[in-house]
Amino acid sequence: KAGVTQTPRYLIKTRGQQVTLSCSPISGHRSVSWYQQTPGQGLQFLFEYFSETQRNKGNFPGRFSGRQFSNSRSEMNVSTLELGDSALYLCASSPHPDGELFFGEGSRLTVL
Amino acid sequence: GQQVMQIPQYQHVQEGEDFTTYCNSSTTLSNIQWYKQRPGGHPVFLIQLVKSGEVKKQKRLTFQFGEAKKNSSLHITATQTTDVGTYFCAVREDSGGYQKVTFGTGTKLQVIP
């Protein structure tokens, strides 16, 4: 079974731009969640989707948004990028909403 | 909101020594999960604990859930260089009928050969 796939793996943007990150969950997993990882703040929950519905959202500004498609693939978008948005963005899928998380390799975003 | 502290933040041990990380919550937990993240890698699920006082073992790793379900520990016996990484606990907080994941601050383990 293929694991969680995230694209792109690395990207560089400048302040004010926007970015879209993609996540393909493990086949059969309908729950997808997103996390931001930085050295200073650790692993922080962004949002969680199940069957195309956002179940939960973390304490991030409205510039951070996401969605899930009918095939369970998910995207997250960050608009008006700030330097502090530089981070590793991790996606995780789960066979059910409260189960173990299977993480992708992450998308490393650098904002200049 | 949920606060989850892990101690210590860093730990350097000589290969063969034991290692323990502790996870403490401000509220009673329904369950707790543990993950390991190797340097440059992504978190990998290790175990889930559900019952009060539960103890689970995986080879040299022993996981324990506190009696009050507010704390947990991960103990590694006779560390090896392959144990290097950051260990996170993860708890779920009830939020509007659903459960939101909060990760602990992590303990970074360095093993000196």
C-alpha cells in the first residue's frame, strides 16, 4: 500500500505570495489532518477533514485554509505569506477520525 | 485549551544506558499516542494507550499510562544509536463534539556510541 504522498516536497516563496500544498492519503483513509512544524513551536495542529468536511481547526489565522475532495485528497492554502510561515507542513491520514496518524514526508516551505 | 508538556526537552545518553521521557497533561485524557521522528524524517506512530494504568511493551520500549490518565511515560532500555530521534506524545482534546490532536513539546534523544 502506498503511503501518504505530499507535494511539493520543497518550495521557496516570497512574502505576500500564496501557496497550495497537496496531500494524497493512504488508500481507504478518509481522515486527513495537517500540521505545522517549526523548531520554536513544535508540531501544531492546523485542521482535520473527514469525508470532505472540516471537523476541527487549530489556532491559526484565516490565511490558512484547506479542503478535502471526494477522493479524500486534501489541499491546504496559505495566502499572503509571512516570514513566520516558513515551516515543515505535514499531512497525516487515518483510517478513522480518532485513529493512529500516518504522516507524509512533508512539504518544506521557505518564505523569503 | 489543552496543554501537554514533555520532559526532558533534550537527553543525551551513552549507548546502552536507559532513557525515559514523560508526558504530562493538564486534563484527564481519553487516550494517548506516542510517535517517533527521526532527524530529517516524519513522525511515525509507536503505540496508543487507552486504559488507566496500562503498560505496553515493544521490545526495548515500555509505555505506561498513569492511573489518573493525566500522564504517560516512554522508557527505552539499553539505548541503541537507532533510537536517536524526537519522541512526541499526542493527545486528543474534545472540541465541539470532535477530538482535536495536540502534540507534546517532544523529547529529543541523542545516543552517544
